[in-house]
Amino acid sequence: AHAARGGYVLGICNGFQVLTEMQLLPGALMRNAGLKFICKTITLTVATSDSAFTNGYAKGAKIAVPVAHHDGNFTIDAEGLARLQGEDRVAFTYDQNPNGATADIAGVLSENRRVLGMMPHPERVVDAQHGGTDGAALFAALMGGMALAFLAENFLGVSGPAGLPKDVTDKLSKALSDIVADPAKPTIARIRGGFVLLQCGIGVSHEAAAPQLGAEGSVDV
């Protein structure tokens, strides 16, 4: 129901397999080509930056993300592959294919670009003390997308970020990016005479406190 309403869904590893079995994503996850469990850090290429999950990366960027799977061989027929590629729905590809996946595909997007399934584990590389931070941009971008949806639906009366004018989404996206870079610094968005305090990627109605914060770091939308 959440996905049908256009909600964001992220399926990692076995979660990717579940999304294909539920037909929220095309294709299937089969046994690795070598029939062995694979657990190592690999290099991915960001195949598209046009989604709430991947817009924190530049298209073509290289990121290091671990895999840990036995059934990670993404398989899809030629027609389905052509559709994924033609609609720019391949999110990530392997630089060195570890499992035999069709066209080196490591992650794919749904038609509405709000469902992402991927075999590698970005959640395991969000802290330098855990060995890397290349996955952090995915979650920061997703939080930004959810905050935009919150603002759009609760303050501008439109359904999700897609209903916002481009200049508004550009301004809010920039504000949210600044917050990710410096979470301690609040940013005020003035929307239709009200105020929203944007902090840590979350939009919160904060009409009483926002004026007291002053104009510094504010953005008018």
C-alpha cells in the first residue's frame, strides 16, 4: 500500500529479492554464477543520479560498497533489460561483476523511481569507523527527498516533490544539502507566510520558534 501511494521503498540484498518477488521491481535474483557466497567490498558505478536515492552522487561516480550474498545474480530478459536501460532505471552497476548479474546490474529503480532494489550494502559504509562513508550520500539524498515530499504535501498542497515548481525544489534541495553538510546549522524556509525549520533533512512545522532564529540561513520559497 505504501509503494502504491508513491512512498519510497529501499530493498537491500534479500530485500531486493523480496521486491522482485512482490513484482515491485522487474527481474529475479538467482544463485551467484560461481555458486559461492561472496563477501567483500566492491566498486560500483552510479548509473543514474536521477532519483531520490542517487541524486547525492554524480552520474558515473565510483563508490566502494560491500556485498554479502549467495543469490545476487540479477537476471532479466532482453526486453526487460532494454526497458530498464531506455528509461534510465539502472541505478548502480558493478565495475567487476561478482555474481554474473545481467549487464553488471547491481541495483534498479521502479517506473516511478521511488522504489530501489540493490544487492550491495550501502548501510555498512556510512561511518568512517565502519570502514567507509560511500553509502552516506544515498541516505542523505533519500532524507532530502522525504523532506521535500513533507513540505510539498503539508505546506503547498501538492502530491510529493513532483508537484513542486522546479525553482522551489532547487532551493529546498540546496537548503537540505547544506544541512547535510552542517547538521548543526538550522535553515528556515518561509512558505506561504508560515515557517518551516529544516534540520537534519527533516521538515518540521516550527512557526513559533522560526522567527526567533532570525533571517540568517533562511530561504524563501
